[in-house]
Amino acid sequence: MTLHRVVEREGFTWLDVVGPSRLDLQDIARRHDLHPNVVEDCLDPEHLPKHEKIGDATFLILRAHDNAATDDASSIQELTRKVAIFFRANFVLTVHRVDLEEVASLRERFGTGEGSAECTLPLLLFGIGNNVLTSYEKPLESAEATIDQIEAALFDGGAPPSLERAHHLKRRVSLIRRILWQSSQVINRLVPQAERAEPLYQDVRESVEALLFWADQLLDEATNLQQVHLAVASHRNNEVMRVLTVFSAFFLPLTFIVGIYGMNFARMPELAQPWGYPAVLVLMVGVSAAIFVWFRRKGWLGG
């Protein structure tokens, strides 16, 4: 466990705990009067964002996007990292399993070093919430670019893109949308303790609403993209079947004529005539020409 005593001054304290064990959290809970259920929630790696009021304290869970997540990440744990926040009017405790850039940047900003900024509860909560939400901007931008790439590849006439890629994209955007919706529920329940802090809370609310709208839009586009992908694949299969059907239609009557004249009857009239076989060949050419003209008029030859 790594314990960062980021801010310790009269009237306000911020402790940041990285990678604690169960015993570490139980000890911290006893020293800072935390509810035992909070310890269990901190240890659950798949816990969704939540807001819980416990006496004079508030317990939050937020999830930041994991930059190391792969494109085929299919679960909350694979795609995001959890940060637990316990705060009172003059005390904040943050807990996370691995050191998160979203929290590390605030440690550097509000730390006790030279040039550090003043740290208050509204500023700290705003900083954590804003950094967590900002972590989703890059994956959403990447998802939007991927959708554009797949759409362009569907209609460029080359090899169709992988349907599996479109599926993973939709799954990833769906997970992000779910996390953002849960985060919006948490953020909307935060109540500023002073009127001057209201603009900070409002900024965070507007940010999560904008990201949620963006995720909804991308999810709709990803769903439509899958449907278009299947429609294009079906259309290409139909084109192949059309070509095969045209060839079959040309050769079927010719095969029928050849089959009849290949039976080797003893009394076939054209065997005794010098024009017999040329006449059959002309008949076959005429049948092919008639089929071609008919298909052309019907527009079955593709223009």
C-alpha cells in the first residue's frame, strides 16, 4: 500500500491510498470512522459508480477509462479503473488499486510542494470528477473515427471490413455509455456546501451530460453500422448469385439441346444432312442471343 498525505493543514486533509489490502482498509476505516460496508465496496473491482450518504459523510465511486484497455475489452473491469472517494466537510480520502493519472495530476497540483494550488473540498471534487470524465473523450473520439473508417470501407468497393470489429466497437461504446449514465446519477446527487461552489458542480454536470449525449449518438451509429454491414454483405452475396444465375440461364437451354443430340439415336435426320450440325450450332447461338436480349430489356445484366 502507498499512502499519500497530499494535503494536511488545519481545517482540511486529503489522503490518497493506492493499492491497499483488506487489512489496510480496515485499519483506515477504524482511524477515520468509516462504515465497514465502505471497505467492502472499495475492494470490489467491478463496482459501478455510486453515491451513498453515511451519517455526516458521503461515499462516492467513480470509474475512469483505462488507457491500457484493448479494443476487444468486453467488461467494466477491463475497460475502466475504479476510484473510491470518502469525504466530509474537512476531510477527503481517495482509494484506488493502481495509481491513476487522473488522481496523480491532482496530487501534483494540490501537493505541499512549492507552487502548489490551494485545495478545498469543492475544488478537489471538481478536479476528480472532471479528470474522470475527460478520460472518456479520447476513446469516444477513437470510436467516432473507427465508425467513419468502417463506413468508408463498406462502400469503397474493396474487401469488406470485419464484422467482428464493428461488434467490438459497439460493445465498447455501450460500456462507456453505461458508465457515463451511472456517473451522471452520482454527480447529479452531489450538493454544493456553499453557493460559490455551485458553478463548479454545474460544470461537471454539463460535462457528463455532453459526454452521455455523445455516447448515445455513437451507440446509435454503431448499431446502424452493423445493420448496414449486414445489408451490404447480403447485397454482395445477391450480386454473386445474380451472376451465377445469368450464366446458368445461358447454358441451361444449350445443355438441353446438346443432351438431346448426344443420345445417338439411329434415325436422327441431321446425321444424313451436311447442314445438320451447322444448323444446330446456329440454333444454339440464336437461343443465346434471344436470352441476352431478354435479360437486357429486363435490366438483369446490371446496366
